[in-house]
Amino acid sequence: MQTLDSISADRMNGLFAEIESFTDPDFDGWTRTVFSPFYQEERHWMLRQFKNSGLQDVHVDPCGNIVGVLPGSNAFAEPVVIGSHTDTVERGGRFDGVVGVLGALEVAQRLRESGTLLKRPLMVIDFFGEEANPFGLTCLGSRSLVGHLTAQDLRRIGPEGQRLGDTLEAFGMDPSGILGMNKGRRMKWHAYLELHIEQSTALEDAGCEIGVVTAVAGIKRLLARYLGQYDHAGGARMRTRKDAVLAAASSALVLHDFACGNSGYAVATTTHIDSLQSAQNVVPGRAELRAEVRSTDTAWLTSVESDLAQRLSARAHDFGCDVDLEWFLDNEIVQTDPTLQQNIVGAATDLGLSWRAVPSGATHDSVHISRIAPMGMIFVPSVGGRSHCPEEMTPQSDILNGIAVLEESVRLADKGPVQRS
Ligand code: GLV
Ligand code: MN
Ligand code: MN
């Protein structure tokens, strides 16, 4: 079925065609990583789209978020807020985040054109730098907006020795403005709703059009440093080696098997194994492994560090190496608001769309925003569950369905009370 008219369909086609041109040509797919000139250019374009959609007070806030407002009848009421992000991973896709921002602009435009005056202001946000970056902190814009980016975070060092604070400054931002958010007024929003692609297969497998998100997975990241012994790659006999790269590589399997052992939702991904020297004729004496684990199972995620400590050091010892493990919490598991879930179900049902409850394995700006507002998420299917790759695909009809559900959910949130959980 077609839930929205051809005006919305044409407008979305036009915007998708334009935003797709902001990409680093050196990579396959779409690459608009935070701090890149391609992202900067797209943000200039996006500011114009916010204005073209008829939003007022369009500006970039101290955290780098692009913000615009559709006024309601009561300027002092807490706003309903919708949005997502438009940065991408390297070699990413066209839909992750973008569906939520362009969809939010379309909702604002449709409400304005239909002469609908909401009671509350409707705020639209394109959040700054949501994807993982070399500083190991996702969701920079939403994290700072709720006052959770600390002075210590600003001193985090990237792989080339640069500090996060200096990198933000070089991108035209003022880190002291971000820290100001920590001390400043605690803003409160009436509700936050984010439309996003599913990035998994539950909807496609069930033949469902809309996902009602129940919880967003928590994430812990691991930096493991292996210490073995440098040796001559020709002379050292196999039995006497202390090969740090081998210990790290074998540990990737420990992480993999550990996540496979959880019968619910738990995942582990090793993303880097680095030998800390480049010669090809040296047995590596040092290595680093970077990985992350995610789950919506609180018990599993809470005990993952102690559960893995023994297993990972035993595996390192099998190869004659020692290992030092450093864990970072990226974000806790976050439940979505029950009333907003019901609103989304009601909206989908009224529109004749099939829906099901789904967890989110990907993280989102919504996780951080849940500290200042009841939060809900609407998912639309991802073909084959593919995401963070050029093959990422969501058909236009599914995107239009998601926008229709977002619009209706905004109307419901504007009218009704949302219970603060
Ligand atoms: C963002 O897409 C994440 O889940 O890391
Ligand atoms: Mn995303
Ligand atoms: Mn992503």
C-alpha cells in the first residue's frame, strides 16, 4: 500500500538524490564520516533543507546539532522532538540515519502544508557525529546535548595523537560550549521519536512493515594489549615462541564463541588486530586487539568483563603471552517508553500497516536523549538486514510508511500525556 501521496514521494526522492552526492569518492558506497569535509559540506546543504522545510529558528547548537522548530500554539510547552543523524561510517549506506532526518523534515513540512497547528513546538534535529569515531565515543551531538560529554572525554586521544577537543575545534566547534551543556539548564522534552532503518532481519523475516522498538542494546568496548616476545621469524622454533599476534587472533575466537553462547541477543565483534611493528621477518612481541560487545540482556552485559577476563588471559597464556584488558562503557541498555510504544502501535494499526516489537542491536542518538525525554523508535525494514555497507537498502514504500507512522505518532504525542518512566 502507499501511505503517503506522490508529493511526499517526489520530495523524498529529490532529497535522497541530493544528499547522496556528499560522499568521499575514494571509498565505495557512501562515506561522510564526522570531521570530514564531505560531512561539513552536507551540513551546509542540510541547513538549507531545514529552512526550505519551513522550520523556524534554524541554527547549529553548541554541540554541533542542526536544529529547527515548527511552532505550536503554546510556545512554552515542552516540545515533541524528532530526528536522527546524517554522518556515515566509511563505505556505509544511504539510509542509516538519513531516513530519520529527511523523514522528520517531511513530517514538519506535511504538518505545515496541511495547516495543522500542534499544541507543542515540533523540534527537528540532525544530530552531530552519531557513528563510531577514532576517539571511541559514538553519538557526540546527542551525548553532549544531555551534558554527558566530559572534560576528560575531550582529552581522549585519537590514533594520530590528536585530542577530541582540538579536533572539534578544528571542525569549527567550541568545546567550552559543549562543557557548558553539563552545567547548564536541564532541558526537558515532552517526547523524542526517531525513525530509523532496522539494520537487521526481524521485520523482513516476519514480513512486517513497521518495527516498534522495545530496547536499544548496551555497548562495551575492549582494548586488549598483548605482551609476548620479539624473535627472529626464521630462527625461533615454533614451540618456544611467544607470538602476540597469534594470541590476539585466537582471542577473537574466544569473544566470538562467548557471544554465540548467549541464546538471546548478544554479539561480539573484533574490529582490529594490530601488530605493533611492521617487519615481516619478526615474530610479533606486542599486539593490540579492539573489539566491542553488545546485548539487551542486562545480566550478560554486566558480567561480561569478569566472565571474559579469565578466558582471555588463559588463551593468551596458551601462546606464552600476557594480556591487559581495558573496557569502556559506550552506552547502557535503554528501554523505550511504553506509552510511545503504544502510540506507534496505534499509528501503524490505524494506517493498516503490520508491525512487531523488535530490539535494536544498533545504537542511536535516542539512547542519550532518553535521559531528558520519554523516547520511542520506529523501524522500517532493511533488505537482507544489510547496513554499514554500500548494499544497505530500504525501498521507498517502506520509508514512506515509516514517515506516515512518525507523523501520526507526533500527533498522538502532542495530544496525549507521555508518562515519564
Ligand atoms: C551505530 O550505528 C552503531 O550502532 O554503532
Ligand atoms: Mn544510525
Ligand atoms: Mn550507523
